[in-house]
Amino acid sequence: MKRILIIGKVLPEPKSSAAGTRMMQLIHYFIDRGDEVTFVSSAKDSFYQEDLAPLDLSCSFVQLNDSSFNEFIEKLDPHLVIFDRFMTEEQFAWRVMDSCPSALRILNTEDLHFLREARHKALKQSQRVDLSTLRSDLQLRELASIYRSDISLMVSDFEVSLLTGEYQIPAEKLVHLPLYAPKNEYETLSFEDRNNFIFIGNFWHEPNWDSVRYLKSTIWPLIRKKVPKAKLTIYGAYCSEKVYQLANEKQGFLVKGRADDALEVVAKSRVSLAPLRFGAGIKGKLLESMVCGTPSVTTNIGSEGMTDGLWGGFIEDDPEAFADKAARLYLDQQEWEQSQKRGFDLIEKRFTKKSFATKLGSCLEQLNDLNDHRSKSLVSLILQNESNQASRYMSIWIEEKKRNGRGGS
């Protein structure tokens, strides 16, 4: 039995986002193999967070920029620490190194934040992203975090190739570990028993808001010309007033907000739409569509890191072609059934729970000689020595400032 510490950026919300799903999958992996799991976060409770109480783990709040964390982790003495996204690694990794230097440090990236940001900026400026010349403060921070960590978990094989090819991250520091497909407890309805289109996504996530606006302004009018009586329903967590204002009953454009059960509403829809124009990682909404046997139409950004010569629907970037394929899936039963089968095949090939567990278990077994693993990358050693100092002294300064403030200096 190993002692596992997971430091969450937020409390997991698997019904709100793929990031929440990913976190719960990691938690369950370690619990299922009999490890002693402790989950901590500096984030406040949220109404939609997962109830961790029934699980066999310890859960508590930790203070940012506070030496009480050092005392906590020294007492816990974990064998393995997972940092949820690079911002968490920046905050806590130096404390882990000080107090538990022999603990394996794992960065759970979720996706590459700097890649998503660069694509967003490029879209606004109607430009293409040149990844070979891309430079930003966010990029340097995230790459430094990846270098400092013993290994980083990557959901997308595209991002693994990008890091090893363009940025020379050693391959042994990266583990391609995509989400695994959730279990569908609903009946897989036939073509005839389904109707209408669906979009689903967390509206805290900017690519989803952009997609819905793009649907409303450009793609949905094109689809309605081909399928005049069809409706598109928008679902999503944290749906703001600006999203609800896009609703138009006459145009068949409906906004419902948060779905109590995403799989249930997706399973009743005939076609899923995801015209993502920027983003990174892999898309939980498209994995859920395949699980439910709901063919989808998305973009190359949407399918990135997921397709392997298979797709449960179509991949189109041009809005006219996107609308044409969406209408074809909606109207052509044979095309729809073939797409549904391709989706099921893709899940079995790339997104099973067994594959997830096997790959993560194999990776951890290969890291028994941690000193040897760490010594292979001089850049990692340099960054652990230098970059971490900035986080260290900034945190100490903030803590001292808070202490003096309380003391009325």
C-alpha cells in the first residue's frame, strides 16, 4: 500500500467538466489498487462538487502560501504526489521537495494551457499558430513545470508529440494517458427513436462559449436550411445570461443550461455538434457522444488527440461542409448507423478503463529508481534548483506579509 497525495486545483466536478472526470478517474485508480489516498485543495467548496465522503480517502483544505502545508506533508510522508495542473505545481512542489524529497512528483496537465491560449489569440487575430516560434510567459511557466516534475500525464498524443518534437521534453518524462470512456447506463436508442441536435459543454471554458456563438451565427442557419424542422439544444454547466440570450424558439435554437445527467440527454439526441475553433487536450463531450452511440460532427481541433483512423461521425473545419455533414447524419440512417459503429470501435481501441489502468500501472512500476530517472535530465535539475526559488521566496514573502497584517505591524 502506497500513500498518495493529490493536490487539486479545485474540488472535482465530474458532472461539470472533463477535468473533473479526469480527477475522479485518477482518485478511483489509486483507491481500487488499495492505496491510502489523501485529497487536498486550497479551493472553496462548490455546490456541484463530487461528494468524496463515501470514498475510502481523506479530504481536507490546505492554505496557500502557508508553512502549515510543510508540517502537514511531513507528517503524511507520501510516496507519490499528484499536482492538478501546472499552477498547483508552482504553488506546492517546492514545499514537497523540501519536506519529502523522495516522493514521486506527478503533474496532471489536463491539457496544455499555453496551446489553448495561443490558439485563442490566433483566432481573434485571424492568424495561424506557428508552434515552432510560439513564445509566451504562460508557455515558459508550463514547460518549466513539466520539466520540474518527474512525469507529466498527458491526455492527448498530439500534445506529447508537440512537447517532444518542438520543445525537446524528454519522452520518459511524459505519459500519454487519455480519459477512459464512462459507462453508459442508458439504452442505446435507434435512429428512429432519436431527434434533434445537441451541444454540451462547461461555459467556464472559453472554447465552448465561442462554439455556441459560432453555431448561432454561422453553422445553425446553414443546417436549418437543410433540416428546417430540427432543433438544437444547448446544455452546459455554469451557463451565464449571455448564453441564455442566444435562445430563439422560432429558429429552433434552445438553451437549457446544466443537464442533471449529461449522458441521458446526449443518448436521446440524434447528432452531437462541437464546432470548436480553439482549445487543447481531448474533449469529454465527444467521448460521451460516442459512449451514447450519438454520432458527432466536430472540427480538427475538436477531434485532436482522439481519432486513430476512426471517428464516430465527421470532422470538418469549413462551416458549409460542417453543416452538410451534420444534415447528412441527421437524415441518412445508414450513414448514422455506420458512424455510430465507428464511435464504438474507437472507444474499444483507445478509451477503455482497462487500458488506462494498465498504462498508468506500468508507468509507475518503471519509476522504482527515482534518482536514476531524475539524473537523466540536466534541464530538470537546473529548473528544480533555480525556477523553484522564485515560487519559494514569493510564497514566503506573502506568508510573512499576512502574518504582519494580522499582527498589526
